[in-house]
Amino acid sequence: MTAYTLSNLTVAFAIAAAAGLFTVLGSALVIFSKTPNPRILSFGLAFAGGAMVYVSLTEILGKSSEAFTQAYGASRGFAAATLAFLAGLAAIAFIDRVIPNPHETLDPNDPAFRENKRRHIVRVGMMAAVAITAHNFPEGLATFFATLENPAVGMPLALAIAIHNIPEGISIAAPVYYATRSRRKTVLACLISGLAEPLGAVLGYVFLKPFLSPAVFGAVFGIIAGVMVFLALDELLPAAKRYSDGHETVYGLTSGMGVIALSLVLFHF
């Protein structure tokens, strides 16, 4: 396999960290501005979903198949990549079942949200932070390994995850800021959650480094593809549809796919 230099590792880690820190941008939208335009939010979420699905199915899953083919041959390699993809879907579905991502329950404009007592709001904010932090670990791992193997794949994936992290930051910041009125605590809560992505990248690399081989890379990329597709279909697109007031979801979805497709074409020249 490729011998990665310190520069390769630094760039991959930096991109994973940058994507994670977009969670803090969500806190800024809560602290410094009114509720974001829901139609713009719908378009952005769908754009991220389209980008994530496209790059996962056309590039990351392909990398999985290539790596497994190098290890086991063409027919077995394709089968192994498919199994890894399905394993990724199953793994993130299990995590989501055990620790649901609470986007739907955190709208600060919901009367039920406003009527809750301060202590309950703090608890909701903490639950949101814990849940989103747990979901950020595999995203950080995905961004890091995708960028490490091929920046042309990692950069579009990082962009999609970064957009995805903005409403996650809002989900954490809204209850924390509503309950505490502290900008510092609100930003800190989002920062801690966002740092889960570079932490996931570091832990993933440290634990997998001794075992890196074509088969391991194939498994990692197949699982990553499954995780990213699940997140897009389970979180991003339903959330985009909730905020939509027209065709923003399908426009965002197709725009995300189109932009990522064109960027990959340019990267391959």
C-alpha cells in the first residue's frame, strides 16, 4: 500500500478537522442571527445529501472494490466491497437505533420547545450534543481516510459533511443558548461535538495503522460508503424535505450531485 508522508497525514487530518468545525458555524447562526431561511436550509441539506450519495457510490465504493480486487481478485473483490458497503449500512443503522440523532425535536420555534423548563432544555441540549458527537466519529474517519487515499474524493466528501454539520450545530446550540444565554457555553458545546470528527480520524488511523493492507482499505472504504449513504438518506434528505416549501429538495439534491460530479471530472484531468 501507499507509504503516507507526514504531509499526507497532516492534510487529511486538517480537512477532517475543518469539516467537523463547521458545527461551530451552526452555533454562530443561533447566537448572531434570526432563524435561517428554511428554503435555503432545505436546499443546503439536500445539496449535501446529493453530494454525499454521489461521491460514496461512484468513488468511495469504487475504491473499496479496487482495494479488495488487489487482495482477492476481481469477482471476490466486488463481492467483498458489496458486503463491506452493507456492513456500513447495518453499523450506522445500529448506532442510530441505540443513539438516535435528535434533529426533529430541537426546533426553537416549536411552542413545546419554548414552554419547557430550563432544566429540561439543558438536558435536551446535552442529549443532542452526545448523540451528534457519537455520529461525528464515523464521519471524521470517513473524511480522513478518503482524503488520505485520494484528495479528489476526500474534498467533495468533506464539503458535504461540512454543510451537514451546520444544522447539527444549530441542533446543539439552540437548546444550550436558550437555557443558558451564554455565548461561550454555546460555542464550547458545539466545538466539543465538532472535535469528535478529527478525534475519530486520529483514533481510526492509530488503531488501523498496524493492519493497513489492500483488504483493510477495501473494508474501510466499503463501510464508509455505506455509512455516508445511510446518513444522507436517513438524516439529510428527510430534514431537507421538512424545511422545503417547493422543489428546493430535488433542486438541492441534483445540484449537489452535479457539482460533485463536475469537481471529480476536473480532479481527474
